[in-house]
Amino acid sequence: MHIEKIDDFNHLSSYSDSWNKLAFDAPQKLPTLSYAWVASFYEHMLLPGESWLCLMAMEGEELVGVLPVVISPHRVFGLKRPNIMAPHNSHTFSVDFLAAGGIEHQVLPALLDSLLQLQPNAFGFFLDRLTENSPTLSVLKSELKHATIVKEFNGFGSYLKIAGSFEDYRNRLDRKFTKNLTRRRKKLSCSTEICTENLSGPDANKNHLARFMKLESSGWKGRSGTAIELSPPLVSFYSTLISRLSRLGWLEWHFLSTGDRTVAGSLAVKMDRTLVGLKIGYDEEFSTYSPGHLLIEQLIERAFREQDIDEINAVTDMAWNAVWGMDKRPHFNLCIYPNHPLSFIFGAMRHRGKLGLKRLPAVPSIVRNLRSLQDKQLLKSWRRPQA
């Protein structure tokens, strides 16, 4: 096995098919592990001053491992100590090492050793929100020879196992919730016919992005300025990403319409027998009918009926996931600090100290109170008349 370093797009694209296959076969079943996602991130989501690098583990001509990273400028006491991280932001999650099944214990340490050799002055290497079934967590659970590992809990993700019949599943849900859903569906269907579209294969393409963005921006995301269509970089990122996912045949669009009006939409990716829900939006003019919930119910019913899905992964742990009887899956951050003095003292030791303080019962409330006090002082300074 040998490791190749790649930092140009032409060279990177030559590995697209084999990289996507590794992602498809990985136990996490997440599209963010794929070339399609990471390449789109590199093209459109890097911040000023950041650069990217990919390490490829090869056995002869066969790709058996991938480590994509972003290198971000960082200084400690005036010294350049870049932060290295897997690609992540509010639109990209759980990017991880990739390795062919059965040889993770050989591939992952080799990729990490190569990264630390290429970046000897790095302050740390950070992987964000890894799922509990990530091979990385099991392979790198012990201390490394040249680095210290800090593992940190990072919330839950929600998922629904599809087993048995839809009727039995629905009967397990809160009765008041299901009665309200039935009443709202009947009320909406009284005025016009309800139509559900489940688009996959060639029908799932970039042409529906504008339709979805219009739905998303009609609600609170539009008012808060976080909707996709309000950000040119996000529009470019999702346009590129959706085109790549569509060519792979992984992309799915789901829409709920009344007459000629689309009232809810979902962007999803199907990885083998797992459906990953990326985004959902609805028309707030129809909020009294709960169109988002009506669409989700249709998606779940279809999964039970067609029996081509074992799990619906909602990715996040939003409060509304609970009404669907979803289970929770823990996620973790993995922080790897090289054992040179600055990183060990101001990285690993400081990080472990913070985690230790968080376990003390009184500390979280103290931190909240201090932050509240800081916010109040800052607000006062903004209101204070200038001399």
C-alpha cells in the first residue's frame, strides 16, 4: 500500500468513481463521504485563506482509502500552526476517513501518519460529528504514538427503522398526533386534490432545485436570511452537488402539491437501502395544514409499502423528529493533537480540561450565566452614547 497526495481538481476527478463506490459501501451510508459531496465543497465552500488536500491509499492501482481535509490558517503565540479538519459547516456533516471493508486498521493509521508527516506544524486534526458506527472511532480509540486523541460527544441524530407494517408503526405513534394529521389531510383535500411526487433516477435532477428553494425561502429561513437562494455560494454548491448526485442515481426529490401549488418539498439521497433526508421545506401560507408532516407521512408509508428502504436517516435531532417515534444515534467529534509542546499543552490538555469541567454539575449553569452577563454588558456598550 502507498499513499498519494492530491491537491488539484483534474487529478482528484480521476478517482471519482472509485471514491464514490467506497462511500456507497461504507457502513455510515452518508452522501457526505462521497467524491460528489467533497469535491463540491472544495469548489464552493472554502473560506478565504483555506486550502484543500486529499490523501489516497492505493494497493497497486486500486483505491482502498481516502482522507479529504481542509487546511485553515491558525497561529499560536504568533507561530503558524494550521488547523486541519475534515470538510464541515452547517451544510456539510460527518465527513470521515474512508477505507475498504476489512482493512480499516491498516488504511486509517497509514493515512493519518502521512497527513501528520505532510503537515508537521499542524496544531490539530479535527473530525466533526462522526456517527457511532464510523470505523474511525473504533480504529483510533487508543492513543497514537505521535499524537493525543480527544473524543467529544456531539449530540444525537434521529433515524427510523422500517420493519413490519405501516399500520402497526402508525398505531405506535401518539394518537392525538395521528388524528390531527388525518384531520388536516382531509381538510386540505376538501379544497383541491392532493398530489405526492417521488422523483428518482433520471427524473431527479437539478431542474427541481429552484422549486425547492422557493419553498424553503417562504418560511423562517427566508426571514432570517439563511435560505439557500439568498446565498450565491450556497446556490452554486447545491447546483453542483445535486448534478453530481443525480448522475450517480442517488438523488431523490419529494413534493406535496395541491392543484398547481407545491406546498412541501424534500431533498434526499438514497444510499443502498438507507434514505438520508437532507432538507425539507414548506409553504408557510399552508402551515395550518402541516404540509411538512403530511409529506413525511407519505414518505414513511411509501418506505413500508415498497420495502426498498431499511432506514430513514433524518441526520439531525430536531424536536419534530420525536413525534415520528424515531430512535437516536450518538455522534462524536474526534480531535487529534500532535505531541509537540504547543499542541499538547494548549490543545490536548486544555481540551481535556474543558471536558472535565463540563462533567461537574454546576459548571454548565455557571457558563450560561456568564454568557448571559457578557451579552448584557455588550448590549449596554452598544446602547451607550458615544462621546
